[in-house]
Amino acid sequence: MLTVNKRGHPILEAEASIPYELAYGPTWHRFFEELKQEKIFGTRCPKCERVLVPARTFCPRCFVDMGQWVQVSNAGTVANWAICNLAFFGAPFKPPFITSLIKLDGADNTFFHLVGGFDLEDVNLVGRIMKRGVRVEAVWERTKKGCIFDIKYFEPL
Amino acid sequence: MTRPVAIVGVGQTKPGDRSEVTYPDLVREAVQAVFHDSGIDPDDIESVIFGSMPSMMEGVAMNHFYLADALRGVGKTFMRTETCGTTGISLAFSGYYSVASGFADLVLVVASEKVNEGDAQATMSTVAEPFYQRPFAAGAPGMYAMLPNEWMWKHDIEEDACRDAAATLSVDHHRDAVRNPCAHIRREFTLEEVKSAPVVVYPIRLLDVCPTSDGACAVIFASERIAKKMRQKPAWIKGIGFRGDEYVVGDSDRVESHCATDAAREAYEMAGITRPLEELDVAELYNPFTFVEMLHMESFGFCEPGTATARVLNGTFSREGTLPCGPSGGVLCTNPIGATALIRVAEIVLQVTGRAGDHQVPGVKLGLAHGLGGVNQFNGVMILGSEL
């Protein structure tokens, strides 16, 4: 339909909404089945011996099949974090929220998730709590759906 | 054995909110400009290479079909190149190799974006896979806030000094953009205005972030035989380098990024550059965020790791400094995303040929253009010079 934008120029309002069926494959499938049991799994590369979370089918560096499944800890240390004040189209959470790279005990890389469980609107509180190296532990949703949100967030200990 | 390659013409649109024209009309503006600039007959172009951001952002899938007429692509060899933020530099690579390989003598390379027509940050989030990373991606700023944080921790950089340096870059780039008729945001800001702007994702504030720009850029690559017959001085491609990194954020170091360092090293080797700070006369870094520009100054060997803050504060990279970075105002003031890295190339062409007008840096012979894509996952570098 012909309408005008905020600058008064004529525009067509259009939308493309497309449903997808994105295959989990066996590795994601098992990872999320384990997540439903409140267990976080990585896989170990037989060549470089790194344990990467989430579990992978192959090592991105060595290009060999990952063999061994390794359960890592539900706790770890904050390696990096950012507090986001902006809402994005389709974003699953309302700002403010803290995204973080967390070094889980037993893993050789960092795990991307939220840190929460305290008042994120309180800037001073966030400043006091959120530091590099702070210990955090996974807080789980009661009802599991087999997706990354089965972990609600990681809470500072 | 490759052949020498030159760039013999550049064309840019007036960027900004260009909702008064259709997408093809915007692209045509850049294409007309490059033919006007070079004096080349469009019939002599053998090959056209085009790129933009992903279809999701354009609203029209695989828009090279839609734009073929505006690109004067009918009856020519036609190719699309698309690598997200690095699209423009990947296009420059495609143009370079088309000529260097002997495939063509004249290649038209065009990049474009109408960012205002879609939702850039939503598109950026969908670049992340949906199982694990996408929900946390928070557009580009969320990911790009973590890099300066890690950089400061790693090198014990004082937060206030880093904040001051980033604000200095913002003030300098905005001041430079006023001189560039092809910049989008042409307005000066003070240090205090930058430092008190609203926080987007800490430590990134609104004036540390690029604008939402519509725009297009066109460049013509030519063989030596044709370049030497041109009425105006060509810019010669002296070196190129491109590297990718691993996909999953958290697997590799994105601060001391090997892909950025290696891309630059490859380009320097080809160009015979051993001391970039002294040998380069100008650089156009891909800087959608002030803080991240400092990481690349280090990755590209302009200064030692952890020292960019001090170097920015002492003016090394300002317009009057040892190595002016972003005299066009940079990505910080103009970001039609798919076109942005090609604009870096076009700006270096203007600088090394002495045609940059009011934003010309005096005496430029050698310059560096940079493109960045993903979460510092892809880096491309092109070195251009005034002499063959």
C-alpha cells in the first residue's frame, strides 16, 4: 500500500516472513538433550585435545571428527561481558541484559550466555558485581524445551 | 604470473537517508559518477561485479537481478560477491584478480546499500546461527563492545584514557567528514558531547557508532595498457591480503586477531612495506565503532599492541599526524554497509591520485584500505599507490 515514511517520502510497506526448519543434526541434538538434564557437554578434539563447548561434530582448527563427549561444569568464570541497553527486532529478551563469555570449568573455550539474577537497572550494583573473573553458575528453567534458553542465565556466586 | 592492475575511476553517491529515490536509481547515481570520473565508454567494460549485504537486509533477494540495468550489466560477464562487512573489499579483490589474471582489461565493480529500507541490526543478528549464538548477538554493538573490554584488560589500559582516545577519534572523524562531500554525518561534535552521549552497549556510546546510511560506490579496475592511456592519473594496486578466522565466538582471540594481522602482513609483503607507520601516508580503516579502530591500528602494525590509546591521544593518527587514519570521516560518519569497504578503497584512490579535494592529505603516495566482517572474523586489506 502506498504510504509515506517519517521524511514524507512515498514508500511501499513490505514484509517477507518465511518459516524455516533448521536441522539440529546428531551433535546439537545430543547437546540439547543433555541440556534438558541440566548437563553442559563439550567434545574433545583427538588431535589438539581442546574441549570445546557447545559440543562440535568436528574441530574447527584440526578438521578431524570430535570423538569424546566431555561434561563440563555448570559453573565458570566471566571472561568478558557487555550490558546491552538496546532492543533489537526479534530479540528474545528486554534490555537491559548482560551477555557474557564464560569460561566453564573443564572447557578450553568460552561459552556465550546471559548473566543475570540481580537488578540490572542499578548501574552501581552492576559495576560492583560484574568484573572479569567473577564466578558464575547456571540457573535453569524449570520446564525444559531442549534449547539454549533451558539455561535461564548464569548467576554470580 | 599476474599483471599490474590500476583503478582508473571512482564514483560515490551522496549518502544519507535516500528514501526519495528507488534502490536502482541510487545505484545508477554511482555508476554514472564512475563513468563521468573516468571518461570510459560503458561499452568497453567487459565484466561487472556487484555486492551488497544479505538478501534479508535488502528486502529483495539476490538484488543483482533487480539492479542489473542500473549496473549497465546487460550483455556483460556478471558476478556477485558478498561477505557481509567485508563485501566491499572482497569486491575489490574480485576486480583486482579479474584484471591481474588476464581475464579482462576493464572491470566495473559496484557495491550498494539502502540500510534505511530494512533493519540492519536484525539482519546482523541473523548472521549468527540460531541454535546457540543468535539470541545473544544483540546486533553488531553487543558483540563489538566485548572487544575493547578485553583489549583494555589484556594490556592494562586505563579505562579513562581509552574513553578519551575513542572520543578523540569521534571528534576527529566528525570534523574530517565536514570536508568530505560524500560523507553522511557532516557535523562537528565536542569531546564532552561524545563522552556524555547515551550508552548503547557499555563502553560504546551513540557517537562511538556509525550512522544508518544509504549509498553506493563504483570503481573501475583496468590493466596497465588501458591505465596508461587514461586522461587522469590512475591508482596502482600495490598489495592485497585477506584472511578469515573461526566462526564460533569464544573459540579464538578476536582482540589480537590473527586474521587482521595476517591479512595486513600479506599485503605489506606484496607491497614491500616493512615499516607501515613510516611508509604509509594515509589509511582508511573499517571503523564502525571508535574503540575497534584502535584494535586494527595495532593489528596492522601502526603501533605496538596496547599502545593505540596513547598514540591516538598524541595525535599520531590525526589528519596532521604521522599516519592520518580516516580523513574522509571514515565509517563512523558514513556506513552504507555493503558499499562501505569499497568506499575505503575509493577514498584511498582519491588520496593517492591527489583528487580528494577539501579532505586531501598533502603528499600522499601510498595508502591502506581495510574491510572488516563478522565479529572481527574476516579482514581484508588493499594497499594503493600513486606509482606503478
